Amino acid sequence: MSRMTSRFAACSALAIMMGAGGAFAQTTTVTIATVNNGDMIRMQKLADDFAAKHPDIKLEWVTLEENMLRQRVTTDIAAKGGQYDVMTIGTYEAPIWAERGWLLALDKLGEDYDAEDILPSIRSSVSRDGVLYAAPFYGESSMVMYRKDLMEKAGLTMPEAPTWEFVGQAARAMTDKPNEIYGICLRGKAGWGENMALLSAMANSFGGRWFDMDWKPQFDAKPWKDTLTFYLDLMKDAGPPGASSNGFNENLALFQTGKCGMWIDATVAASFVTNPAESKVADQVGFALAPDNGLGKRGNWLWAWNLAVPAGSQKSEAAQKFISWATSKDYLNLVAERDGWANVPPGTRASLYENPAYLEAAPFAQMTLDSINAADPTNSAVEPTPYVGVQFVAIPEFQAIGTTVGQQFAAALAGQTTADQALQNAQRAVEREMRRAGYPK
């Protein structure tokens, strides 16, 4: 080979390598922080569809338990750490973080995304000044899921709209502790989005509220004592052991293995407890609205897990392509095609509840929609409140005070303190933090 030919070959090889390197450099890695709930796990399994449509985008997943996810993403976005390009956040964080400039507007979701199809209550909760700052992956309220066979065995019939009194009676009647059957499973794990989601919504139906109109905490008032006492007595009589460690996933596992007579929790769980591939009691599950006490408020909440782009991300365009894929109508069709209509992420799009195939496959669909529509974040309590939110208070300080109160109530459930002491501790802690934060403002 001549020197000229060798030089040409070397240059050609270098050009090829540079071209390959340039192609490689054009691949964008999008890092996604998400929660370890069933629908998000399914999303990861279906991501091959996204990869086929966007070969220039590589997805990197960081999947965390709920409390840990909240801690990690809050720390990262507040410090502008830039670890994540897509964050899974709730309806609590979305408007607060948008106001602080921590989130990018989702303005590149595509012409066929159809944001107007998102249920109004869900869409408004993740928007600011009419602009979407997070896209809902699934929406939920809460309701009663129960074993029809155990209810019949106890000689009772579940009303469509039960009271807490009936729930207590039924739970105790269905309990068979020697055979590891517990009449009711409720959240006990400490956290503003864990046990306090349940107990805050429950307190609404007992006439309670977090604050009066002067921002004075209300844990020393009778409705909160009634709420916590009822909850602790019920869990002692009819709940599973170790309940102070149980959150959504733990109770889901208990229910699916046939150990719970009733479970009051997120409506999104309905598809998991009725899936015969995952639930031993799939053919025995019934549904009812969250309980009330005759005061005009039910103990149901309003929530959505959403995908958002932190302001620190340098990959906004690629991140929004992923978000558009994961929260689109096409994604719902993809889930239906792969796993059946009953497993489609619920509670976000109005068109889903107009789809005969979904309504036929999901016996819980109408109750889910009714529960979502019944929750009113602007009027969540029997008495007037200065805040927005059903199972949370939409102020930046709530993440800390909610978890503090949750720790006090979890300690009471574990038998480490009394209801009265837990309420006193909660009252003092919240008063102190609210004074420090300068309320009323």
C-alpha cells in the first residue's frame, strides 16, 4: 500500500470514528425519578415503545419508595442540583414549585396532546395561570375496597355510601386474627403523604381541620380527638400487627393475599386488587364510597401523580417528549393493548370515562370518577379553612409539619404514646413551626 493510500485510509477511518462519536453524542439521556407504585413500574416495562419512537433518547430510571422520592426530589430541586430531568411529583408540589419558578412550563407536549381532555379538577391542580406545569400520569381519590365474601359471612351488606360507624362494626365482625384475617387495613406509616393523607381526609368527615381562619392549629379540638381515637381503637381491634409500618404498598400486599376485610385507600388500587394474576381475592372485591359521619363531608381525598421538568434540567425538549408519551391517550391504548383496559392508569382523562371498553372492563370506573369529582380542595372541611387542599394544606411548610404530625400519630398507633399525648405534641409542634414561618401572613 502506498504512503498516499495509507494516509487516505487513516483519514477515512478517523472520519468514520468521528462520525460515530458525533452520532453517539447526539443521544440524550433523560433521568427520571419516580415512585415504586404499580402503574409506574408498568410504565418502565412499556418504555420499549418510547425507545422505538425516539431512538435518540435514552431513559435512565431512579425508582424510590414514596417518602424517599419526596425527600430526594425536594432536596434536588430546591438546591438546583440537576440530578433529574423528569420528576414524579404530586398535586401538592406542582403549584407551589411552579410559583417559585422551580418547574418549566410544559409547552412542547405536541399538537395532538389534548390537554383539554384532562379532568378539570386534576388539570387545575397542576396548572398556574392556565399553564400546565406538570402532566398527570394518574389521578385518584380514595374509597372503600372490601371482601364481599367476608362481608356476607359476617351477615352484613356494604352500603354504597357507608358511615364510619358501619365501617367500624363491619371491620370488627370480619376480623379473625387466629387465621390472620384483619377486618380493616389503613395506612399507619408516618408521612405527610402516608398516614396523614388518610387521617387528614378522615378528620374532614369528623368535622376537623388543620387550621382555623386565623391559622391556629386545631389538634386540641374535639373533632381531631374523635378522629384519632376512632382510628386507634379500630386498628387495635381489627387491624393487622405492625400497622405503624404500613403504607400503600404494604396494605396492597395484605389485601391481595386475602388478609384484609376492608381497605380504605387510593382508588388507583382497584385495578390491582381485582387483577387475578396479582390478587388471590380478585373475584370477591367490592367497592364503596369513602365513609362519612353525616356532617356533609366524606373521608376521601384528591391526588394525582404527575410528571414535571425541573427548571435546572438542560434536556427539556427530550424530557417533554417522554412526558407527552407517558401521559397521552396513546399510552392508555398501549396499556390496554398489552395488559387490558382494567389496568389503564385512571383518573386523568375524561375520554377514558366515555370509553365503553374501559367501563366494561373496570367495574370500579364510575365510583373512581364520582369520588374524584366529589373532592373539593377549596372547601374540604365542615368549618371554613384559610387553605386549599383535601388531605394536605397547600402551603410550603406543610411537607415538614405534616410529617411531624404523622410521626406523632404513628407512635400512638405503635403504642408508644397515647392519643391525647400525640395530639398535644402535634398541637405544640405545629404552633411552633407556624410562628416561625410567620403565620398568619
